[in-house]
Amino acid sequence: MDFVFSKRAKMVSIILMAVGLIGSIVGSLMGGGHDHGHVHMADRVWSNLLINGFFFFGISLAGLFFLALQYAAEVAWSVMVKRVFEAIISYLPIGGTVIILVLAAGQFHMHHIYHWMDPNVYDVTSPDYDELIANKYAYLNPVFFWARTLIFIGVWYAFARWFRKKSLEQDLVGGTSIHYSSVKRAAIFLVVFGFTSSVMAWDWLMSIDTHWFSTMYGWFVFSGMWVGAMITGTLIVLYLKSKGLLPNFNQSHLHDMGKWVFAISMLWTYLWFCQFMLIWYANIPEEVTYYVERIKHYPLLFFGITFINFFFPFFILMSRDAKRNIIFLLPVALIIFIGHWLDVYLLVTPGVMHDAGAHIGLLEISMFLGFLGLFVFTVFTQLAKAPLEVKNHPFLEESVHHHI
Amino acid sequence: MANNVIYASYDSEHTLMAGAKALVSKGIHVDDVFSPFPIHGLDPVIGVSRTRLAICAFIYAMTGVALAVTGMWFFMIYDWPMNIGGKPSMSLIQNFPAFVPVTFEFAVLCAAHGMAITYFLRNWTLPGVKAKNPYPRTTDDRFVMEINPSHNHVSADEIKSAIADTKPVEVEERHK
């Protein structure tokens, strides 16, 4: 029972990509109407590229984290969905390329998403001199920044390739030695990831609001990525089930997937609220500006996404029956998938567009659809390359009989 | 004879499970099972319906939320308005982020205590209550099935002969 990337699905994802490309071009050419004087259209286009680039890259990276977590904790039930997550991580190099593209464009001053990339802010004689940013030069200088970015993406990609290679090897060879070496490698990855994921969030996202900082930011971004990965995994599994594939994936597996979506949504809300409440309570000007910007100019989105990403999963997915029922699980997963895209939108946009406010128009929607198409195309292509159910995994038998 | 209860002892959860399935397929109702540990998948076999403790937990937690919000509104806003850290007093909604942690903790407190108390009451395992366990060895290595003939359409002798086919270690009829 292998997965075949059907002609229809292939067509749909290619159409999405084409629509996304055309819509993005049309949107960026005609979208200048509501520009405020100081906001350039280029910034809006590039920040959208960053939003979509990061959103799907984050899903893929958190998928890699989840895969490593399953190895390190020697989880049995998830063996049934291992191939799905191996497919999700195949998007890593593409997503990484998009992010590198956006960062490089900033470095060559094609956009001003990253205020600190402007060399004038470090120049005491320049009128643009910014002492706060100049003091961060030891960390936010091009050489160190690019070293971090490239090394992180390279290291993650190396781990992803290794896990996939070993997983396919185990299908042929069997035994337990590959499993144990994967467990070890996964434990190393978790340590590396725990550090790099936070630094990555500071570098690529928090540095947009260069003056502002929050120690909780890295975890918050990570939890958002993680929910994204769990939703994506659930949606792919539901799609496969609807095609009659994965015969051994039962209600208990679905229950576990639902539990992850539910639990990590709570983690996301917890971190969102902790970060917000501490800054709100302390009310220190240099910290609170971040939220003032968002509440003043993006109030609907700011409170809206919190509502969507917390209340929907919380009240609808709370009961055991709802987690096992596609009627509840599918709409919630789809809604919070959009909710977490909006979350990334709100991480990036206010620091770039400032008081111009949110514009979710042709450009934003078509670029999202385009990247969605690319993501689906990449993941499904990878999914079709190997049997959907792993062979010879030491926990396979346990996973087949998973019952809770 | 009307008040007699039959106890069938087994030496492993697998034989008990197989025995329970065999008896139920013959239309015999198994009243209860005593075992040293929970037997996975036994509940649906002997017709024990799913616990409603989760629903209780939700109700207790919502009670906690309501109590906490009402309480904080009364103490901090209405009865004696407090100004803490320059935050807008006299308003519950504008101060709400400060009240969320307390609301959350109180919801957890009420849900946890409510569930524990409900569980003890439902099982009647309160302090000082005499243990109902008919076989002390079921806390160690025995698995015992309790069948009450008066709850069955089948006679006690037929039940006993059905049990005999399920490899029990011991079958006993006791006056309850």
C-alpha cells in the first residue's frame, strides 16, 4: 500500500503554485494604493516572502524535532506516522533557501525588514546613527549573523538527511542497531535544536524589532512551529486515510495526533500569555512598545489569533471523542493552520509596516497559496518515494496494536 | 441460594480475559473483577461503561473559574478597589491579564480536588471504610471474577460449569 502522488493532487498543487506566482506578481505591481509615505512596496513583498518562507520552514523544522523526539523517547505508537514526518522534513532545504534569499536581499539593501542591516546605524557621524543597535554590533554583525544562519540550516539539513537515510536503510536491513544509533543521534539533535531554535528565532524574527527583546521569544516561536507541524501531520494522515491508505492507522493513533494538536496549542497559548502578561505588568517603555504597536495598529489580528488558536482547540478538542472524530479534528486543524500563519504574519509585519496596519490582500493570500502548493508538492513527492508503513522497525508490531 | 455470589480465581490476566470473553459470549453477566493492576481492554468486555469523571472535572474547573473571577472582582474591584503597579483599577476587563494566573490555578485546584473527592465517594473508599476486597490475594498475584447468579438468567450450576471450561484456579460460592 504505497502512496502514489495522484495526477489530480499534483495538478492541484501545481495550480496553487501558478496562482500564487501570478497573484503575487499582480499583487505586488498593483498593491501600492494604500501605501503610507515611508512604507515601500518592496518591504511588503519581501516581508510576505519571509512570512511564508518561515511558516512552512518552521513546520518542516518542527517536524524534524518531533521525529527526533519520537526516536529519543523511543515512542512506539508514532512509528505508524513516521513516514509522514519524514516527508514533512523534506521541505527543509527549500524553506531554508527561501529564508536565505530574504536575508541576502536584506543584506544587499533590497528591503528594510532588518533595520540593523543598514551600516549607517553603526556610524557615529551618520544622522541615522542608533546607539542601541550599535551596542549590539558584537552579535548583530553580518559575519557572525551569516555564520549562524548558514551553519544552523546546514546542521539541521544534515540531521534530516541522516534520519531519512537510516530509516530507509532499516526497511531493508532490519535489526536494532540502526534504531539505537538513531536514538543516540536524536538525543544529540534535541540538544542542538534546543539551542539553535531559540537563536534562530532571535536572528530571523526578533531582530526585525531590533530595539526590543524578550527571553521567551524563542520558545514562543518554537511552540508555534510545533503546532504547525502537528496540524500538518494530522492533515496529511487524514488525507491518506481518506484514500484508504495506512490500514493499520487506527482510532487510537488519531487520538494521539489530536492530543498533540491540543497539547501544543495549550503550550503556545501559555507562552503567548506569559510573554504578554510579564511585559504588560512590568510596563517598561522599551519592552512594552512591541505590544503597543500591535494593539494600536493590529488589534483585530492580535486578539483574534489568540482567540482562534486557543479557544478552538481548547473547547472543541478537549474531549476524547472529539480527538477521535474527523468531523471535529479536521475543521479545527484547518482553522488553526490559518491561525498560526496569521501568528507568523504578526511576528513579522508590525516591525516592518509599523502604523500602516495589516493588509491581507491579493499579494498575501496568493503568496500563501503558492507556498502551500510548493510545500504539498515537495512533501507528497517525498511521501511517494518510500512505503507508507515502515518495515522492520523494532516497535512496528506494538504500533500496529496501539490501543488506548 | 438467592444471595450467593460466585468467585472465580485465575492466575493471570490473560486467562481471566479469555474467561470473561467466553462467559460473556454465553450471555453470562460478570459483575466485577478484582485484580492487582488495571487489565487493558477488560472494561468493554464485561460491559463497564466509560467513566464520566472527565465531565465532572470540566464542571469543577468551570466552577473554579466562576468563583475566582467573581471573588477577584469583589475583593479587588468592587469592595475595595486596589491600585497595583499603576494598573487601571475599577475595571475587571482592563486588569484581566493580572487575574488570569489566579483564575487558572483556581480552576486546576477545584478540578483536582473535585475529581479526587468524586472518585473516593463513587468508589466508597473513604478513610475508615472497610475494604470490600473479597480476596486479599488480588492485591498480589490473583485475578478474581465476581458473578452474581441473581443478576443472570442462567442458573448457578450452569454458570459454574461454564466457568470450569475457562481454566480457573479456584471457584467458590459464598454467601454475600
